[in-house]
Amino acid sequence: MTSIKAPRVTKAARTVRSSRARILPPSFHEDRRASIAEAAYFKAQRRGFAPGHELEDWLAAEEEVDQRLMGEGRAS
């Protein structure tokens, strides 16, 4: 009878496993998205809602919100 070895656990796999322990609740993601939407809105407002910058506003707002959350120790 042939024995079957368990797959070797790599460092990357251990990292993924440990990150799963820090899964954030859905409310965190909802709050984050709402904060990004609000920040993007204010960026657009400062530009007079000129079209063509929606993605740029969103990405800049996302960066700001994530930096703020990391400063609070909440983002992973």
C-alpha cells in the first residue's frame, strides 16, 4: 500500500492562513465604501463636477480613506 504525504506548507500558504484570521466584518467594507464614495463626491464637487475624472476621483479617494484607516490601525 502506498502512503500519501500531506502537501508541504509553504511560507506563502502560512501567510494566507494567518491573514484569514483577520477577516473584517461586512460592516467595515460597507463603511469603507461609503467613505470612499463621499470623498470622491467632494473631489468632484471641488472640480465643479466636470466629467471625465470619475475614476481618478474614486482612486484618489480610495487612497485617502485607506491611509486614514491604516492610521487608525483598522485596515489590513
